[in-house]
Amino acid sequence: MSKKIVLGFVLVSAFAACQRQQPADVYVPTAPAPVVNPVTTEPVYSGKFG
């Protein structure tokens, strides 16, 4: 009797392991990305004191 129970558990666990896995939840941001200020250029040297 116990062999049948063990065999049943083995079959159920093998069947459960072979099932198609559900895809992981995909993260979708709800807020837009923050606006980044554009990079500015360095001031150009124009003489002795700037």
C-alpha cells in the first residue's frame, strides 16, 4: 500500500515539474522618466580675464 502512495507522489511531483512555467511579471514604469538637463559646453577662453 505504501509503495502505491509513494509512486503516486512521485508521479504527481513529476507532472507538476513538467508543467509550463508562468512568465515572470514584467516591470512597467507608470511614471515617465525624469527629465535630465542637457550637458553644457565649457566656456571658451577669450582673453586674459575671461
